[in-house]
Amino acid sequence: MSAHADTHAHDDHGHHHKETFVTKYIFSQDHKMIAKQYLVTGTIMGVIGVLMSIMFRMQIACPEEPNVLFEALLGKWAPDGVMDADIYLALVTIHGTIMVFFVLTAGLSGTFSNLLIPLQIGARDMASGFLNMVSYWLFFLSSVIMVISLFVEAGPAAAGWTIYPPLSALPLAQSGSGMGMTLWLVSMAIFIASSLLGSLNYIVTVINLRTKGMSMTRLPLTIWAFFVTAVIGVISFPVLLSAALLLIMDRSFGTSFFLSDIFIQGEVLHYQGGSPVLFEHLFWFLGHPEVYIVILPAMGLVSEIMASNSRKPIFGYRAMIMSILAIAFLSTIVWGHHMFISGMNPFLGSVFTFTTLLIAIPSAVKAFNWITTIWKGNVQMNPAMLFSIGFVSTFITGGLTGIILGDSALDINVHDTYFVVAHFHLVMGISALYGMFAGIYHWFPKMFGRMLNKNLGYLHFWVTAVCAYGVFFPMHFIGMAGLPRRYYTNSNFPLFDDTANANVVITIFAIVGGVFQLVYLWNFFYSIFYGKKAVQNPWRSTTLEWTAPVKHIHGNWEGEIPHVYRWAYDYSKPGHDDDFVPQNVPMKDGEEELQH
């Protein structure tokens, strides 16, 4: 790709290739517009996912009590306002699917990989604008199919977001195992195709299209995170695709990859020779790397925001890169810790325990480096920085309980209880959402040319932070008391009567936190049109995206692409008038590049 562009060609762009509304806003091949499309679609799916979580939390807090909201939203699934048991499991299933894949994978990685990769490496666009557009529209199609599955007469998929057979493999198993489950599998197959196209595009772009001087060790940590995330996706997503296709064959073509010796009401079905545990292996071979596909982009965003708002170089740049690579490698050899109670050989369990505990080391390196970056910095406490600090807090809190769940002897006691729900929501769900919010507050001016309201951002952070801990911290205790997850009511078990009040408190925090996201949504959509206009580099950051003009042009820079002369974190460097030195500023005579 040429590093030069004819300025005149850009000026004449409007005369020769007049963009219509459709080519500019719908079938766009501009990475910045595609990033916005991912963000808005992910936001809409997030609203659906959060609404579902509020509904099933209300059910757990007040089981079998009539609820006007249930009657209005669930119709026949809530006769007289009382939630049906089948729809409860379906809500849990679709909530998990939407939040993990459609919001935290596509919404987070799709948005910021698209926005930042070309801008931060100094490229005109992605390697293939067409493939980029196709990957978004496949994601949109999969989102539509997933939402349509909510309106199937027999009900949406209801086998948990992990869709273990035989519930997911037998259309007769329960109401949610019919057409709803088929649509779930079709939606996920299309989603995986979208993710693979996107990931391949990101990898090729980072390797081939870096501007002059942009060596791999001068890349911002955001780009390292997106690059490694894409590599993990290319390795692990095809495994889930194979599992989904085999499951479709079991459901529709009479095979028995995952089924063996099944009895329904005393009748022996014809399946034999399959293994439901095989599905668990295939699912979790994606499922655990998926955790890092979700969290690594957030880690990259947080690293960038913390350095920029601490006015200090990121601490341990090379150690941060090595920890990203170590996490990527280890994430592919720990999947068995989800299967400690599946009859696994105890020796194999001890191997998975060892690799799982090993992943704590690179994670701890990152946490210590973030804390050290802030230490004695000139910290700017804007909403993006607050969400970044919140990310580190929930990542450490949720990570500590991972040590318990990663140990086979300890995991058996709390497996499939609310302890697990608390762990993965804090370490993956809330942490990744904080990273996403931090990224939106920080790069909103780059995306839309306007600023978000800072005071509403502060309000959004504090209410969200209090409510997130209010929801998930008590879950550790009711989990240790043995309360199983996914039960639509616990009123039949006197053993769990003591947990009822805790569940009410959790639900109150969940409703307040969920409803309060409306403040963020209003701030977001209002600011797109009426927010204060942004200057070119509002945060006084060093990376290349802030050298591009505020007004979006397809090609990012008018004229020549900037060259890179230094690493991405020259903050507060002695010998310079400003406390930041952009990457495209040449080195002075005698100036040394920082050892990082």
C-alpha cells in the first residue's frame, strides 16, 4: 500500500464518487463507519441482554408472584403474570449468549479493532474493506436471527448458553429444544463466520499495513491486544463451529456424535455410541479462550487510557506484551477446568489445575503494571480513567476467586453454584464492560467528533460500580452456601431459605444498575448530535489516531501518512516543552528512545 495520497484526489472525492446514504452509512467499507455500526448493534443487543437479566432476577427475588412486567413482555409464557419455568431457563440462555458473544465479543472487539487498528498503525483502511463490510453484515444477520428465536412458538433455546446435549440435541427434550435451538445454532454459525473474517482482516492489516517506522515494538498495547485476540479467535472459533455443525447433524440427520443410550418416558431411542462429554471438550476449547477474546481488548484499551491519563509511560511495556502472548498461549490449554466433575481422570484434572493456576502469573504482571503506571502519576480523573481503574479492581476481585475454581479439589464444592456466576461476571462480564465503557468515553471524540458529557459520565461510573459489586459480591456467599445457579425458584428447598433476603438485595442492585444505564444511553445518543465539538487531540495523547483530522475522510489522513519515530508512550519526557510527544515527531539530536 502506498504511503502517499494525492490531496487533490481527496478534495475531488465528492465530485467523482458521490456517496449515497446507503454507501456511506449502511454498506460502508470505511473502517470508522463499520466500527460505529458494530457499536450501535452491540449496544442494542446489550439492552436486550440486560432487560432479560432484570426479568430473571425479579423472578428469583419473588418466585411465583404475579408481575405486570412478565405479563406484558412474556405473554403466554407468564400466565397471570407468573413466569413459566421453561422461559426462565430460556432467558438465562439467551442473556448469556447475547452478552458473551454479541456484546462483549463483537460489540467490544469489533468496534475498537475496526476503529483503532488502521488509525494507530498508520494505514488508510483495513486490508480488505469489502471483507470488513461482509463481517459486519454477517454479525448483524446473526443478531437478527438470535432475536427472531425469541418469538418462536415453542420458545427460544433453553439449554443454557453452553447448550450441553442431550437438552440441545433432542428436539423433543423440552419446549426450548425445538426450532428455538435450531435458530440458535444457525445464528452462532453465522456469527463465527463473521468473527473469522474480521479476525483474519485484523491480523493481515497489522502485519502488512504498518506505516514507515512502526515496528512491532512501537505498536500501542491496544494493537497488540487486538492482534493477539484475533489470533486466538482464528485458532479456537472453528472448534465451536464444528461442535455446532455436529450438533445440527445429531438434531436433524439422525447421527449420534453426542448421544448414547437415551431413554424418554421409558422408551429407548435409537442413539448409541456418542458422548456428551465430547461436546463439552469441543465447546470449552473455544469457551475458555473466549474469556480472553473478551478481556484482552479491554486490557489493551485500559493500558492506553491509563498511560494517557497518568501522563506517564506505561510501566513494563515489553512485559505487558509478553504477558498478552503468555495469556494467549495458556488460554488454549486450560479448558478442562470447566469439566472437573464430568468424570475426568484425576491426573488429567491436576494437569488442568496446574495450567490454570499458571495463567495467574501473566494476569498479575498486568495488574501490577497498571497500578505502577498510576503510581505518582499526574492522574486525570475523567470518566474513561475511572472505568479503567474500575476494570483493574473487578479484574483482581474476580481473578482471586478464579484460583479457587481452577483447583479441582476446591472447585467440586462450588461447581454450578452462584459462586461461579459471581466469579465469571466480575472477571469477564463487568471487567470487559468497564473496558468497553472506558474505550467509548476516551475515543468518542474520534468516532463522532464530539465530547460526551463528563458529569453524566461520573454519575454513570459511580452508580454502575456500586451496583456491580452490590449484585455480584453477595453471590460469592450464597454460592458457598450451596445455592445452585439456573434454578427458577429455590422455595422448594428449606435449606436455602436463608439466601432469600440476599437474593432480594441482589435483585434491587441489578434493577437500579440496569435502569441507570439509560443515563449512559441518553448521554451517548444525545452527544452524537448535540455534544460539545471535539478538538483534534482532546486528551493530549501520543498515538497516531489523534494526528488524523476530526472530520472523517475515507483514507484517514489528507496527503501523506505520518511516519513514526518513537514508541507510543513518550509522556512527561525530559527535554520537551509538552508532557506528551506524538509518535510522528522526529527524535531530537542526542535524544534517546526510552528503554521499554
